[in-house]
Amino acid sequence: MINEKKLKLDEYEKEILDAYENDLLEDIDNEEEMEELLYQAALNTKKKSDKITLRVNKAIITSIKVKALKLGMPYQTLINTMLHKLANTDDYLKL
């Protein structure tokens, strides 16, 4: 059994944990249905951004900053836009 006090669960999370522990959850056999449920869950998550730290070649950052300057936007916004497009399209297949 999971210690709820250690996890600091909200009411909804406690409800899910209770259903899990009492074997009340049902399997989803349809893969497409599961994908749609997961997609909707992702859309319903908070819209707040996460901060990340990563190492990027200086030449790449310089190139992005130049492009952002030409577009009249902060370079972080351009990077976020690029990541959003990559995450939400099949353009990554062209890499």
C-alpha cells in the first residue's frame, strides 16, 4: 500500500490511487482509444512552461538568435516555437 501522506496527493489523485488499490480500474484494449485518452490528458495538463537546462553549440544558439532578431521575437520564444512544432507534427521524420 502506498503512503498517501508522503506523496502529498490532491483529492483527484487520492481517488485514482484508491481505485487502483481496490482493483477498480479497467484495461483499455483498443490502442487507438488509449492514444486518444492520453492525448486529451496531455491537452488538459497545465499550460505552464517547464524550465530546462541543456548544452547547445554556440554556433547553433547564434544562428537561432539571428533568426529570432530577423523575426522580431526573443530567441527563447523562437526555440519554444520550434520545439512545439517538432512535438506536434511529423516534421521530425525529415531530420
